[in-house]
Amino acid sequence: MTDHIYDLTLVVRDAPGVLVRVAQVFARRGCNINAIHVTPHDDGIWSDMHITVRNVARMDQIIHQLEKLVDVRSVRVHEEEA
């Protein structure tokens, strides 16, 4: 079986609770986050959130749910096979 690794980059509002709301999207789908890294922008309003997940059955649904979150400005996905 080939592992599918997804690297997501989200631009999110730099505010309390945003990380929890993003993580809940993955938890509701039974998906485990393998790595997460957040880097704030210089403006103090936005941050880049880098998330790595493996073998997600319906990544398109997760992306759609993330894009619907008020504090998420954009979502980019890079998929690779391990």
C-alpha cells in the first residue's frame, strides 16, 4: 500500500482558538495530524499554518471544511506518495 502524504499550508488569522478549530476539522473526520508548524506574519494579523497528514480518505471534504472556517483565508495542498 502506498502512503499518501498531504502537506497543507493555511493562511489563518493569528487569534486564540484558531488552532483548535482547525484541528477539530481533522478530528471529526478521524484523521491524525502528523506535524504542525505555525509561523506568524510580520503584520501580526495572519499566520502560516503548515500541516502534514497521511492517508486521508476524503481530503477534498477536509479542504472544503477548512475553507469554510471564518479565520482561514486560504488553503493550499501538496500531495506526494511515500
